[in-house]
Amino acid sequence: HMALHLSLLQLLFIFCRVSAGKVRTVSVQTGGSITFPCSYDQYYINHVKYWCKGLGWDVCSYVVRTDHPKSSGKTSISDDINKRIFTVTMTNLTSWDSNTYRCVVEINRGTDIMIQRFYLSVTPGTPELYVEQQEVTGVEGGSVTVCCYYSNSGDMKWCRMGGNCVNEYSGTLNGTSVTLNRTSDANNRTVLTVTMSGLKMENTDWYWCRVGKLEMPVHITVSQQTVPFISLQSADSEQDMTYSTVTHTRETAQQVQTEYNWSWSVEILD
């Protein structure tokens, strides 16, 4: 019974490892670059993560690791333990870089855990799905627009990494409004335009633009709105500056408006 129980556990583990290995297919033009995000569970914050190359799990060879080497040739790796995401960047891509890659967490005295599997296709022509920039920034309360150019066909989705997707013309992700529009631009490129509005700080994350079987990761950074700085110009000899504020105080029977005016005369000495 014990042997049978162990066998079932092994089968379950193998099944889980396979089922967690959905392949994300990404296409990049020759000479281009790409950043792959890999999110992991909080239990693995202090573990070594690595990026390996090879079609089979048993022949996947190290390319870069979060301990050493952190960079090798055109590939580098970095780990953000606060957000529990490690990223791998590959630059100056050639057809030789087309292959299957894996994000892996190293388990000491145990079986390493594959987080994500990618197939990278490097093509000399225009990729079937691409974005002009993987990093997009916005401000809190504002909106961002991401243009996903595509020539393939299939279902179109905008997904938060490890979260939900919007696959209709509009929807919400974590309380933020998302709209999808399919149009053509001035260069006759078909484009899926994704607009996220009413941005919140917690919307900072990686997202996936998906058309058919192809996907492209995009990172959105939301920053706080800054108060504009007003510069005061001074005249050659003298400058009068007047500040006025209006405050409204609501009382039981009536609204009382009070206005305060201050005026200073500033003399500029030569």
C-alpha cells in the first residue's frame, strides 16, 4: 500500500509539473530584444532561479542564474524579490536563438520547479505579433494605451500575469477599466489597441497581449501624480506678487465664503 501511495504521489507530481508547463510562444525580429517575466510563489523568495534552454526538460541547459552567472553573452537575469518576479532579457537575437526556454526555481536536495515554458521564434521578417515597446508608463488616475500589432488570427486577449483576462471589447482587471479595439494604422498594420483607464498604483505589473497562439509580455508602471511646480518670474527692478485663495465653509443655515488676499512687494537689488 505504501509503494502504491508513493507511485500515485509521483504520478501526481509529474502531472502537475506538465500541466504547469503551458508553452507561451513569442516571436521577435532578428536583431531585436525581448524580456521574459517569470512570477513565483513567496516560498521561493530565497531560492536560486535560472533560465535554461532546450526542448526537453531533461536536456535543458543553464543559460543564466540569479547566483552565477547573472549574465552570459546576450542574456541577463534579475530577481525582484519584493514583487516575486524574475526577468530574463535577451538582446541582439538571431535565428540560432530560436528554441524552447524555461523559467525554473532551484530546489536544494529536491526536484527543481519549472514555472513557465516559452518558445522563442526569431524571424527575419516582421513578427506576427509584436509591440514597439515592452515598457509603458502611466500616472495614477490616468490611462495607458498599448498597441499590439498582429498579422495572425485567433482570439484576442489582454491578461494580467497570473491573473484574469479581458477577451471582449471591454472589461475590468482589478477594478481598472480595459477596452480592446481592432483597427488599422496609417501603415496598414492591423493593431489591437488596449486602453487601461482609471489607473491605480497596484496596476503596476506584467501583462500579456495575446492573439491566437502568440503572446507578447508588456510591463506597465503606474506612478503617483506629481503637483506641478510654478516658477515665478521677477522683473528687473521690482515685482509685485499677489496670492489669492478662496475657502468655503458650510454651516447649518448658510454657506459662508471667505476670501483672503495677501500682497507683498519684493525689491530686487542689482
